[in-house]
Amino acid sequence: MFFCAQYINIGTGGADLSSSFFLPKIVGWGKAAEMCMTGERVPAPEALRIGLVNHMQSKEDLLPAAKAMAVIMCSKNALGLRLTKDAFNAALNGSSLEDANRMEDRNQSLIIANAITEGAKELG
């Protein structure tokens, strides 16, 4: 298994599909530039080491591992998961520390307000 920014290898620009935006944030500017400018393959173990992927699984272990992670995530507050994802996406898209803190504060307020509302519904 490998990852490759193939565009440069087929005669187009080396950055496409937002790779010039996302890759530097994930693997650092140097590795992102290398990937996009050379089009060389990044083997799965290297992708794991540089943070391009979080886990490596064999074909046989992939579905059980994904299901195990899904079970953990499904045991969490659904609104909390959604707002956490929103916060991570906003941070990835270049928000400042102040913006990230503001979003996190907003998210906690929304989760608490939702819990109060849902609790009041349960009380009848």
C-alpha cells in the first residue's frame, strides 16, 4: 500500500484536489512539497510515521478495527462528536488560536444547553 500525489507524474501540476492546502498542515511543508513535486510513492509505514494516516491494518483486520473504532465513537455524545469535528476542520482551515478557543467555548456551551434541553424533555 502506498500514497502518491500522482498529478505531477501525468504531466499536470503537482498540487491538485486541495493537496497544497491540506498536505502541509498534515505532514509539514517540506514533506508535502516533496510529495507534490516528485510524485514519488510514500509507502504505508512511512505514511504512518509522518502522520498521513493514523493506523495500518492488514486487509483481514481492517473491518474489525474500523468497527471497534466506530463502537467507541458511537458511545460518545453525538452532538459533541459533530462539534469536535467542526472545531478540527476550522483549525485545519487556518483559524487562529483565538478562533479555535472561541469555537471550543461555543461548542461546550451548545453541548451543555443541549443536555439541559434534553434533560428537561426527559423530565416530562
